[in-house]
Amino acid sequence: MELLFYSIVTRLQAIGENIKSILRKENHLEIEYPEIEWFKIIRFRDFISHHYEMLDYEIVFEICENFLPNLKKVILLELTKTKK
């Protein structure tokens, strides 16, 4: 179970890092999708990176359950735009 938790946290960290990089170049995402809490994603990435030992299983589960599905929809939508 612990291995799964740390695997998920590592993926969340990577997602946050990628969003941080993208927002530096493409700030239209913030305007087009205000329902996504872009800066909270980045701040969580920073928290993971600097305070890994303080992570809470329930918070990570809540992020996966309640926030990742909407982020996934936005990312898939943006990917379809770039393929056209």
C-alpha cells in the first residue's frame, strides 16, 4: 500500500511540474479553464518536493478522487486542439 501511495505522489509531482512549465509559456489555460486551480496544483507540487514526509494519505486520495478527473478532461481537450 505504501508503494502505491508514493507512486501516486510521484506522479502528482510530475503533473505539477509539467503544469508549472506549461503555464510559463501558455497562460491561456488559466483564462480558458478557471475551474482548474492551476496554482494550487503547482503549490502542491512544491509541497511534495520540499515536505514529502508531511504528506497525508487522505489529502492525496481527495486530490485523485475530486480534482484529477476535471484536469484530465481539460488536458485531453487541449490535446485534441493541438492535433487539428
